[in-house]
Amino acid sequence: MTIFQNFGITQELAIILCIDLAIAIVLLTAMRYLQGWSVKVNSTHELAERDNFAFGISTAGAVAGLGIVLTGAITGEAAQSYLTEAIGMSAYGIFGLVLIKFGRRLHDKVALNEIDKNALILKGNVSVAIVDATAAIATAIIIRAVLIWVEDLTIDTFIAIFSAFAISQLMLVLLTRMREKGYAKRNQNASMQQALAEGHTAVAIRHSGYMLAMALSFNAASHFIIFAPEAYLGNIMGWLLFSVIMLVALSLLQALVKKLVLANINLAAEVEQQHNIGIATVELAISVAIALILTSLMI
């Protein structure tokens, strides 16, 4: 263990890191196969035989999302025992996996209530897959923030995590409805969800930017809301109030910055009518950049 000690890593910490890594690998592998089981298909067949790019994008989002959640479960500090570390890592990891799947289920049934997401992805719809993958990653970013916010491993901890998760899903649905309303207003009451079902990749990319921005800004709440294990209502109201404030601030700043960065460009025409993926990608980058800057300023 001399090599590890040269880097300030004790034998105990090295074993704990190996335990965390082993559990993470098992959970990531499980997530890959769970993608197929959840829609009753063989993931290997979809990925390697049918070359279903949409299924691959959706699976990538799930795996990346779980990886993000696991970074919130790994503290890098030595637990009281190896068993305690294994139990804690497994509990947070499995709970995170369940929340990601549950969040995607809610997103399918509530946010994307006009379309059959799974059926479209199995048919190879890349646009819907992009939104699905982003929803998983956005949910994971939020879960990670909450895992870092809470303390210890108790029933109250899991209640607090689920409470913040529920608020985040509510905000993602609200964001989707706001974007749909704007899309319909600009396109003679056309449905944004139907546009995604028809393969509108530019709209999918732009909407993904908004979801990621919302998730990243949600992260700042963990630095302002004091964790109180038994203050169930207080925790919910704190996350709700902060997330609404951040959604309003983000919306205003995104509108302003896009007018400046993309001046003299008709965004609605380019993205929604002309399917300009390049402009949509720039919009995504602006949304994420604003969220990162705003969050950094508030931490």
C-alpha cells in the first residue's frame, strides 16, 4: 500500500473506494439491462442487432444519470466500517436508480402525456430519445444535489430526498407546459409533443437545454436550504419556493441573453419551421451556461 500512502490514501480508504467502485459498476450494469426489461425488449438486440440509435440514446441517458447520482452517494470519506459503507452506497445507489426510473415514468405519463414515448423510441425516434435521455440526466442532477444536501442514513433522510425529488418533477412538468404553450402560440396551436413524435430534432435539442438548466439551477438550493430531518413541510416549501424563484430568474435571463447572443436571428423560424439543429444547439448551450453562471453566483 506504499504507493497509495504516497498520495495520502490509507489502506482503509483504498478498500472503501474499491467497495464503492464495485457497487457502482454493478448498478451501472443493472441500469443497462433494466432499460430493456422495462419495455420488454432485449437490450443487446436493440443496440447491436437492430442498431436502434434512439434506444441507444435513451440508454445512454439512463446510464449517465445513474453515474451522476452515484457521485452524490460517494463521499470519499471513511465510513465506520466496510459493511456500513457498502450498505450506504448500495442504499443510495438503488434508491437513486429507483427515483430515476420513477422520474422517467412520471415524465412519460405527465410531461409527455400526448405521445407513447417507449413505442416511439423502439421505432427509432431520435428526437423523443433525446428528450427522454435529458429528462433522466436532469433528474439525476437534482437527485445528486439532494444526496449531498442530506445527512446520515435514516428514514427521515429518504423522506427528505423524495420530497425534493417530487418538487423537482413538478417543476420539470411546469417547465414543459410553459415551453409547449410558447410553441403553440408561435405555430398556430400546434403541439410540441407531436412535433417531437414526428422527429423534430431541433425542438428536442432546445427543450433539452431548458431541462438541463432547470436541473442545474435546482442544485443551488442545497446551499440555501438547511437540512432538517423531521421538518417535512419546511423542506418541501423551501425547495418549492426556491425552485420557482430560479425558474423565473432563468426564464428572464435566458430570454435576454438569447436576444443578445443570437441577435438578428428569428429563433422561432430557424428552429421550429426550418429545423435548424445548429441554432437549437446554440440555444441549449446558452441555457446551460446561464444556469451554471447563475448557480455559481449564488453558491
